[in-house]
Amino acid sequence: MSDRPAPLADPHLLFDPAAGRRDIVILGSTGSIGTQAIDLALRHPDRFRVTALSAAGGRVELLAEQARQLGVNAVAVAREDVVPALKEALSARYGASEPLPEILAGPDAAAELAASECHTVLNGITGSIGLAPTLAALRAGRTLALANKESLIVGGPLVKALAKPGQIIPVDSEHAALFQALAAGTRADVRKLVVTASGGPFRGRTRAQLADVTVQDALAHPTWAMGPVITVNSATLVNKGLEVIEAHLLYDIPFDRIEVVVHPQSYVHSMVEFTDGSTLAQATPPDMRGPIAIGLGWPQRIPDAAPAFDWTKASTWEFFPLDTEAFPAVGLARHVGTLGGTAPAVFNAANEECVEAFLAGRLPFTAIMDTVSAVVDEHGTPESGTSLTVRDVLEAEAWARARAREMAARAAVEASA
């Protein structure tokens, strides 16, 4: 066994394998991950009790309904301006004599909930704003079910400095798959990690054929139903690049031993190749409730968390090499991951700005990665990430966002000329 530090996520190292019903805090409860986690909790009240919810604040009616269904102690919204509407929505659902849950509001509200008394915090927030809640949960000693990959990517050294062995359980379908497959051997047995990609809606197209794709084209994912930002990231394969960085940080496997393979059916969620030549694949029909159940329940498995295959029906599973010319995002992600420091934060922030510009019709699809690459190149080689601070991350992100907006505006002008 290696004498290297234990990885952040390890199925053999359980931070707190408490049996019985677990108290859960769900961050990002009105999003895709959050709503599916709530569905799982409601179907298994003997396993989970949700004590608090957080959301951005754009869907207060849904948040109030979730709070009432679950009987939570507290709700949090990032937007302070929606507190009156949230109070009204809660009051409409609670009886006159029933106490309303505590309401927290503001940019620090989710982090405050992440540190509250519970067993597990599910971080289902989208974007790098999830970093502060991730750090708060780890600092408070909670088990962290991590769906917010961006917080690990932009703040890798910060997360690694706080996380105890086994404290993080990944919720991404790919990393939950690796997590389960890794249970079959020791770290010394692992030859490589193989991360699968659906290929998105543009699999098989050349770069030239991607020049005129529309927002509607990019949002038509063939196998997964996700939010618009993640769906566009899947179309560019930025999402897969982020997952390569995440796999490196979670499992302490070098980048040259992490491969990406295109698997259009999205049945095999990832694989681990061991030194004896064996490859273990984790496979289920595309459904995020399975990975969520792993994140919330491990080492126990939750019965009927997600659908299983019908092996009485014929099916074909295909695998293809990644087209790095048409989809350069994975290679760029390896580059920034190797650079470390603030480079991953710059990559992620620039991409978020470019995706927003694309969704608004201000930037062509192929210009997303062209602009992100230009911002990363201009940022250059950062200083060592060992002394990275939250302020460093925030400053790098702010610079990257501003520079990406400038470059995207120029690219839009050039495209319309």
C-alpha cells in the first residue's frame, strides 16, 4: 500500500458509517440534484430525515412546498429580496398554530446551514459559489455528499487541507461509479481510471460542423435531463474535463492514468482498470437517484433507489475514442489541473461566463472553448497551489469572468461582421 496521503474519497475509509436514520441537509434543493434527493428521502423516511434546505431563491413556492413536506427546521435563500415571498409561501402551507422553519438569507446562508447539526450535507449547488458551503461542512465535521464538482475543482488545495479520509462521498454519476468500482481493490491495485462520456448532442461532428449549432441544439442532450449550464457543458465536454480534474483530486490518481472514453448509451458510468488486467464497470440506466443514494447512504445501499436493467431485452453498448480536435475541453482541463493553483478556477469561471453568453445568443458555440482557452493562456502559470486561499480563488475568478466577458463581446462582434 502506498504511503501517500489517503484520497478524499475512498470506499474503504468511512468517515462516519453511522447506522440508523441520518439527518441530512440539502443545499440546492430546488435544482435537479436536490429534487431527486428529496424524492429519495420521502421514499425512505426510515433512512433519512431532512433537517434543512437551501436554494438560490428563484423558486420560493417549490422551496416552501419542500419544507412543508419534509418538516425541516430551517430554510436558506441566497437572495435576501425573496424573503417576504418565502415567508408568505410558507405561511400558506403551515397551519396557524404551526411554527414556521427558521429562515436564513444572504450569500453566507448556505454555508451556515452546511455547518448546522446533521450527519450528511448534500451539496447540490451549481457553480463555484458552492465552495464556501463545502468548506463549512468539512470544517464542521459533516460527511459531505458532493455533487458540486466546481467547489473541489476551484478550491482543491483548500478542500484537501480540511477533508479527513473518507469524509467526502462523490455524487456525480461518474465519480460514484469509480467510488464503487474502487471498493474491489486497494489503491496499489489501480492501473487507471476510465471516465465515460455520452459525447453529448454533437457526438461525431467535426469542429467545422459545430460552427452554426444553436442553443436549442446544445440543450437537446440525448440521455440526461439536466440544467442548461450543465447541459451546455456536456455539449462542449467541459463537464468531462471538470470530472477528470475532480477524479484526480478525489482519488489521488495522476492525470496520465485518467482516460476519457465516449459511451453514447450512458449505461456504464465509469470504469477502473486494475493491474492484473481486470476492468470493473459500474452500470445502471441513466438516473441520478442511484449516485445520490450512494452519497447519502454509503456504506449501506438503498433498496430501489433507481431503476435496474431489464436483462430480458437485447441492448448494445458502444465505446469510442474522444475526438480531441472537435472537443478540446478535456485536454485543456488536464492542462489547468496540472498547473494547479488558481488555474482551475480561471478555467471554470471563464467557462461559466462563456456559457451564459452562448445561452443568451451573444457567442457562437465554438467560441466558448476558444475564449476559455485564451483566458487560461493569458492567466499563465500560477504560483504553487499549496498556499492557495479563498481570496486567491475569488480574485482569480473575478479577473477571469471580466476577461471572458471582454473577449466574448469582441468575438460576438467579429462573428457578426
